[in-house]
Amino acid sequence: MKPLSQLAEQLPRSGIRAVMEIARETPGTISLAVGEPSFKTPAHIIDAACAAAYDGHTRYTPNAGINELRAAVAARYAERWKQPIAVNEVLIGSGAVNAILASLIAVVEEGDEVLVPDPGWPNYGAQIQIARGVQVTYPMRSENGYLPDLEELDRLVTPKTKVVITNNPSNPCGVVWPKETVEAFMAWAQRRDLWVIADEIYEDLVYVGKMVSAAPIDRERVIFISGCSKSYAMTGWRIGWAIAPAALIALSSKAQEAVVSCPSDISQRAALAALTGPQECVEEMRQAYHRRRDLVQSILQPAGLLPAVPSGAFYALADMRSTGLPSQEVAIRLIKEEGIATAPGTAFGVMAEGFVRISLASSEEELRVGCERIVAFADRVG
Ligand SMILES: Cc1ncc(COP(=O)(O)O)c(C=O)c1O
């Protein structure tokens, strides 16, 4: 037999997988490792999806999504950014994940370098490989509040650098970039003439400060990414979007045709209900995460395990460096000795070695017990 694809063989495996397998085999483990909302999708959204299915919206749609949803996305951000947005500047993807991949395929040439945050969402690396690009990581240091250092970034730019990916609010750091950081970053990207993929999927989950999007600063340069998964607890519905110049959207729609044809019509109708219906559900979920964040902070910060308090998204990075153990070992021992599953920091890059990620998408009781045991472990081993 001829061998299987090198590209597929070389795609990185999730660094959370091994830990999750041990957690599954350890009965009674409390999981603080989940990366998705703990809430149910709001009922009015489910009702809209059921009605859509009965009304026959069960077929293929245009590659870039149905016009009604593209228009609703355009209207939402036209209001937020105080700028007109055309429907042909919006791509609806099967989740933000697909919107990012389609955007990378539309921009990256073979061998182009793409700057990605470290620690950062691990899927960027695999997506860049599929788009035939080369991932180059830029550090987000805890000492720096997990914000980018432009001088360090500058040193990483080569003639092959074409794209920089940002993730604000960040998974796994939970940082929300202040306005000055976003503006300085965009000025830097303009000086360096780079495309910016601004992954702002956690834009509605901000606890401290204000969300400032990179997109309205330079719409010619920014490929804005967001979606329904986090704001509306709709991870399984698979609806995300990109907003970018129309010429790029035309290319990313072509790429999407080959990968998924189009997002599910039923899910697009659900997303339409999410965007145009009552928004109190978003605020209620945001407040619940905020309470959980306060709880985690109240336990981890006095123990010196939280160098940067999360201000958005639903994650906290606990600093376990005092144990002297690598993240993977901390995560495994936390399961075996404390019955707590976390995600090892190294699943998100080399900069988070010695850290574990806690997800706020767990109940308050689980978070309280989990954080107390993490502190007990750090005391015992450190
Ligand atoms: C930073 C980041 N970007 C994108 C995604 C993907 O979101 P979606 O469910 O819309 O594909 C996630 C999901 O965890 C994420 O954490």
C-alpha cells in the first residue's frame, strides 16, 4: 500500500486528550477542563430551529450562508462598530473554526509564516498546516498580563510573515486587551503590512473593562472572527462568521464549498433567532461566568496561584510552577491524587509550561472544590 498523507500524520494531537483519557478512567473526577459553555441553548433559539426544519429549511444554502443571516451579522457589527458593512463582506462558517480555516486558505501561500499567540488555542497550528503555512508563535507572558509585546513580535517578523492571529478575549489566558493595546497592535500590524485574523469569539464574555474590537480600526486588513458558540451556548450548532473585504470573502466561500459546502440551514435559522431575538440570555450567562471567576479568584489568588486575574472568556490559568513539575504531570497528578481534571498549559504552547487551565464552564460547587484541591496540591508538592 502507498503510505498515508504526511500532512495528516503531522497534524498535532490535542495535548488535552491524554489527560482526558485518564480522567475518564478515574471515577468521581470533577472536570474543570471543558472548553465549552455549561448552559443549554436558550429555548427561543431551539424553537426557531424546530420551526425552520418543519418549514423545509433542510437543504443546501449558498456557500457563504443565507442572506438573512449574513445581513443580521452585518447589521450587528455595523451597530457595534458604527460603520456600514455589506452582506458580501460576511461569510457564515460551520463554526468559527471553519471561518478561520477558510480565511487562512484564502490568504496564505505555501510557506507563508503566520504569527500565533502562545499560549493560544491549539487549533490555529493545525489549520495553518492545512493551509500550507508555517506557524510562528509569539509569547503572551503572565508577567506581562498575557498581553503581546510588540518589540518581541517585531523580532519574529521575516519577509515571509503574512498574517498575525490575535485572540481577544483569550483562550486560555482569559485576558481582555485594553483599548491602547488593540490600537498599538493594529498600528504595528499596519507598519508591518500584515493581515490580522482577529479571533474575537469570546467578545460577549467580558467581566472587567470593555471589549475593543480590532476590526473597525482597519477593515481592509482585519479578518474578524466570531460566532454563536460562546455567546449563545451553541457549540454544537456550528455557526461562526468572518467579516473581511468582499474579495477575500469571495475566496473563503470557495474554500468553504470544498470543505463543508455550506453551514447547516437549520443552524443558520437558529443563529438568526439568536442574533435578532432577546439578548438577556447572553447577559445572564455572562454574569454567571463572572460570579464563577470571582470565586476562582477568591481561592487561587491568596494562594499565589493566579498571577493574572481573568477579565474575559471563561478560563483561568493557574500557576503551578511552585510545584517544580511540568504541566502534564501536574494535570495527571491532580486527577489521580485530588480527583480534579484540568487542561495542561502545554496543550496551549510552551509559554504555559507549569500552568494548568481551569474552565469556568463548571458549576460553582465544582469550581470551589476543584480550586481548593488545587491549592492543597500546590501546598503539599510545592
Ligand atoms: C479561541 C477560539 N477560537 C475559536 C473557537 C471555535 O469556535 P467554534 O465553536 O465557533 O468553531 C474556539 C473554541 O473553543 C476558541 O476557543
